[in-house]
Amino acid sequence: MVEKILIILFFKKIYCPNSFINSQRGAKDGGCEETITIDSIETHLNICLFTEINCVNSSNCGKFRRGEMGTHIEQCQYEIKKCECNHSFIGKDMEEHKAKICPETLIECEYCNMKFKRIDLGDHIDEDCPKKEISCPYSKYSCEFKTNRGEMQNHLDHYDHLVLVKNRCDYLEIFLKGLESTILTINQHSESNLNIFKNQIKDINEQNKYSSKWIIHNWSDKVKKYQKGQCLTSPVFTISQTKKFNIRVYPNGEKENKLTISLCKQFDSKCKVNYRFEVINFDFSQSIFQEKTFTFAIGTNVYNSNIIYEDWNNTKGFLIDNTLTIGFNIKIEKLYGDYMTTA
Ligand SMILES: [Zn+2]
Ligand SMILES: [Zn+2]
Ligand SMILES: [Zn+2]
Ligand SMILES: [Zn+2]
Ligand SMILES: [Zn+2]
């Protein structure tokens, strides 16, 4: 009995569920008019033109009957479309793209009202538009005339701009002359500044040097009075503003029986010195001298220079009125920096 009922149901034809005949949906038409067997409902609904399905582009569009989908797609805001500029957009963005960005969109020139692609409009206005107002090409020569591009040739044909150009040339000539004399003045200034600079360098160099003569009277008394190892001391002199030196002379030699002259450094820092001592003879060509470059160590110290001239006391010409003259040139070649110490 149950089997028989099932078989009857199985083969009984029913209306498609999308038939709206008895529904509350208020459709104008009656919906799907197909009658189908129960087992083919699913197959039918998959092709039924009255089945409501989502828009293939976006569920935001809502549901549409399968049979109406084609009409919707044509105006679907989410359908991807290709613009003339080759970029793709969904429908709702396309309008904004065309209105604001797309280089292919035709836009009206505000001056001549002709239409140009957005990408070409700027060049049209800057270079071609006959209605755009432009300045006379001689504006930099003081022609203040302005008119639209199409009228400019007429102005150029009827106004002689050569006068303006000549005026500018005259002005430039005067200007150039002024410039020339300015350059000359600047050159003179820089030359005199250079000379001042050179002199300053020379002064600085001079500060590193000291030249003088030490004149010792009554020499024979000194020879008697100062035994070997004893010395006379010269006044102190200053080089480079603060560096003090003096000279010692041992009339009978410091250790040997030779005239010994010493340079004494009176400050602590290390320094390199070039010195020249000369015992001056009445006949300059017979003067004896010693020249050396020497580095003083840190601390006050003395550097001896043995003027080697055996038995020089007996040689005539070095003493004039019993006076001995020692010439000297001292140059500080390098200072190694000041410092202070505490014991
Ligand atoms: Zn149907
Ligand atoms: Zn859609
Ligand atoms: Zn575009
Ligand atoms: Zn234009
Ligand atoms: Zn002009």
C-alpha cells in the first residue's frame, strides 16, 4: 500500500515552485507554467527562468529572476567594463573615472568651446587655442599688448617692434659698461686684499725669527775672569711673542779650549730651531760661523755650539777695541704645543 502511494507520488506531475498562481507575491504574470515530476524539481529549478539568483557580479545588487538577469547585467553597477583608455573599472567607478581622470574623455575648451581629449587640452590651450588671450611675443621688450592668439599676427603686422628692441640694446650696452667697471673695481680690491694677506703671512713668519748682535766689551778681561766651564749670559730675547731664549758664551770653552756659544731655551715645550752663530771678523770674509737645525727636548735646556776655531784669540781681526761681536739668527721652525706640569 505504502509502496503504491510512493509510486503514484513519484510520477504525479506538479507545478514548478516558481508558479505564482496561488502565491501572495503579487507578480503580474503567473510565474513559471511548467509542470514537473517531483524527482526533476532540482534539475528544473537550476534552469528555471523564474528562479531568483544573485547577480553574478555582486551580491550587493540583490536577487533577480534568472530570466531578467541579462537586462540587469546591462545596467549592473558592478559589471567590469574596459574604458577607452584601456583601464578596467566596475560600472559605478567608471563614471567618476571618466569625469575626473580618464585621458581619453573629451572635454570642452573653456575659450573656444571645441572638444579635446583631456590629455591634449593643456597643449591646445598653451599652444594652439585661437581664443586664448596671450601676451605679445615682444613683452620682454616692453610691449604690453595682449589679445587672443588668433588676433596676434595682426598686431605683429601693424606695430613696429624694432624700436623697442633697439631701446633694449642701448640699455644693455650701458649696463654692460657699468658691469665692466664693477668687475675692474672688484679685481683691484681683491688684488689689494691679496697683498694685505701676503704681508700678514710675512709678518707671521717674521715673528718666528730673531736676529741680533751680542757685543761684548773688554773681552780680554772676560778671558781672564771666566775659567773653562764658566760663561757670560746674554739678555733674554723673545721669539713668537712668548718664547724666551738667551745665549751663553764660554770665553775659555765649556769643556774644551774652544770658544763655546750656547743657545738656551727658557720654556718647557719641545721645539725645532734653526740657528746661526757668527763670530764677526773685521774682515767679514774671515768671520767664522756655525749653522744647524736642532730639536730641543721638553723642559728648559741648553744647546751648545762649539765654534771651532783653534787659538782664535790670537787671530787678529776678531777683536776691535777689545770688543767681540757675536751675530746670531734664530728661527723657530716648529713648536710642539704648550703644556703645564705640577709636581
Ligand atoms: Zn520553473
Ligand atoms: Zn549586478
Ligand atoms: Zn578611461
Ligand atoms: Zn580652445
Ligand atoms: Zn607687441
